Amino acid sequence: MAQMTEEEAERLDELWTKTTPEIDISKPGYFTKHMVHLIEVDTISAAYLRARADADHKTPSQIIGEIVREQMSTAM
């Protein structure tokens, strides 16, 4: 792979540091696809979720989903 010349590097640096990125909110990005429903939990809940997720080799979101589905099934 060819290396950039000093001039190319300067132009690229100028492009990225002086150009304001345009954001198109009509197109989904990483956060809208994967982290649409961010929630905040207290420290104890976060520690529990992390410990259980690590022990079960799952994500905290999967653990929360299991807890919610369990609660919903017992409520009916």
C-alpha cells in the first residue's frame, strides 16, 4: 500500500479538522440500529447485570429481556 505524501496528509488533515460533518438523521446509524433504547440503571443493578451477563455469556440487554419476559409471564 502506498504511503501518503506530506501534501496529501495535510489536505486530509484540513478536510477532517476544518469541515463540519453533515448528519442525515433520516438514515440509520450504529446507535439507532443497536442502541435505540438506552436506559440508565443504578450502580447495584448495573453490577448485577454485568456479573450475570458475564456468568451466562450474554449481553446485559439479553439479561434484561429475560427478566422482563419472566415478569410478564408471571403477571398474566
